[in-house]
Amino acid sequence: MRDPMIFDEFLKLVEHVEKHHSVHTLKKSGKTVKYITPVFAVLGADIFSITFRGYGWEHNINCINENRDLPVSLFDRCIAFLDEA
């Protein structure tokens, strides 16, 4: 598994969503997120999968199977997904 997200990064991700992607901070670019669903691994309490849900869409980002060898961490891929137009 390539660079799972640690709990501190997850908290930063939630703060980023609250500040830039929540229903209270609607912006013209990026995504508006209603729900974030993390999946924790029991050993080490790392997060290896995040699902974002918004208005009429759902997107999963993970670091398992075919995504385990990607050069970018799960945290960085989540931020990039949220901020892309």
C-alpha cells in the first residue's frame, strides 16, 4: 500500500473541506462536499480509502490494488481532486 493517510492528515482534509468545499462556503471552482467517508485499517489506524459525496455525485480515492503504486500520497490526491475545476 502506497502512502495511506494518517489521522492528522485526515483532520487537515476535513478542515480543508470545511473551509473551501462545504455548503457554507460555496465557490465557483472545486467541489461542494456533503459527506466524507474514511475507511481505516485496523493495524496502525491508517486510512486507505476516502469517499466524497456531494450533490448528485460520489467519488472514491484509495491506495489499494491498482492504486497502490501511484507516486502521489492519498492525502495529496484528495486535495487535488477537491480543488480541480
